[in-house]
Amino acid sequence: MRFDIIDLRLFLNVYKAGSITGGAVLSNLTLQSASERIRGMEGELGVELFSRSRKGVKLSDAGFSLVNHANIVLQQVEHMRSELHQYGKGLRGHINLLCNSSAQNEFLPQLLGSYLSLKPNISVSVKEMLSYDIVAAIKNQMANLGIVADSTELNGLVSLPFRDDELVVFVPAKNDWHDSESIAFRDIVTAEFTGLSEGSALQEHIEGHAKKLGYRISYRVRMATFDAVMQIVDSGVGIAIIPRRAAERFNSMNGSKIIRLTDSWADRKLIICARDFTELPGYAKEFVDFMTQRQNDS
């Protein structure tokens, strides 16, 4: 395609203004230049982006589609400019890290705090995703590093151990399973659950195992954090499946209990994965070394 960033901004401005004249004003272009640019885009794409009338312009079906793509492109450009601007201020490197729910909530806050204190010229952005989506993003070169459960098919990626991340059942004091020391997921799958909010990678992982058994998880309530989930369960509402690390730091006021989950998928480990660790920039290699060598401190 031969149109540029100016063309995309003009297109969005015309859409916002409802006329090519208004779009030209918002874009600081002459009406003639704006008209020629819009016609050039339509000629390049082979479709009309606007339907024109005396009252102004309206998006065509193709125009509606371009609005979404144009916004994504311009947002990425702004993100690129912002990141590169930081390099001009002394930033040495930026790390994009994808991770699952447990890594983000239970391990990364303390680790990243320690790491960034030691590395003032490094910045990090963290995004939570499902493990298989993380693998796909890295494989498709949309990201360089991810933290996933070791049960995830890596499809050619390489990995290093990160942390143990056993999943356990958290139940309130007045519960049929409170006296149990261990239990299978099949025995509790029909219970009422307190779970993490929709979109949580861990909760979708658990729901996937329920579907394999032919069931759907029944929720009494869904909360944003492990702490909130445990407080609800501790008050006597539902049961939850959460990382042991989260459960063990919770100070129960009402006698809630941790029960071992016997299913093999509950005894999981977290790993850091990449396409090739040797091809990472030096600062990213240092980051991986820091994350994988601090196991005894977390």
C-alpha cells in the first residue's frame, strides 16, 4: 500500500468531522490536498471508503473496517515514538513480558520491584494472557518473552524453569470437604465456586479442565484478585482453586482450609519461554538470568 500515516490520520479525521472539509481542517491540510489523498487511498485499495452527499460523507463497509485498522496502526506508532523517546533520555532497553495469572499476581511484583531498582535504565511492560496465546504471540514474533505453565505445548520454543506453582482447593470452614487432606477435581467440579474475573488466564485454564469432564463451572461470584477470592470463600461463599503460594499467605479469620488437588495438572511449574534465548538483546538476557536465578528469594 502506498498511503502513509498522514493519510490514515486524515481518514480518521474525515470520519470524525463527517466531511472532507472538516477532516482537512483537523489535519491542517488544504481541501484539495485532503480530497486527493482520500481519492488516492480509495484508488490504492480499489474500494470507496466514504459515500458522499451534499450533507457530507459516511463510512462505507470498507471504511468501517479501515477505522479499526487505522486506529491500531496509529496507536502502535505512538507507542513506538514514546518508547524511542525514552531511549533519548537514557533508557537502555524495554522488555515486553507476557505471563499467566499466577505469575503476574504471585511472583512478578516482588521480582520486578527488585530488578527495576537495580536497573534504572530498563523499563518493563507486563500483559496477562492465556498460556497458549502467549506461545502463539512469541512464535509469531509479537513478543520475545513469556511465562507459561509447563503443561503448555511450546511448539518449538525454548524454555527455562521459573517457579513451582501448585494449584490447591481453598474451602470455607463449614464445607463438606473441610476435613479432607486431598481431593480430585472431579469430586468438586459441580460445587459452587468463587472465581477470578472473566478473562483471567488461570480461571479459563480451570474451566477448560471442567469441560473435559463434561461440566461448566458454576460461580457464585467472580473477583479481580486472589485476595478478594479468598476473602469471599473465608466468609463461607463457594470454594476456589488458587495457587498454593497465594493460599498460604492468606490469614483466615474463620477457619478456611487448603486442600491438595490430586489431579496431575494441578502440580504444575512455571517456565520462561522464548524463540531463542541466545538471540535476545543483552539487557533481555540479563533480565532472564535475574528471573531464573532468584528462586530461593521468592
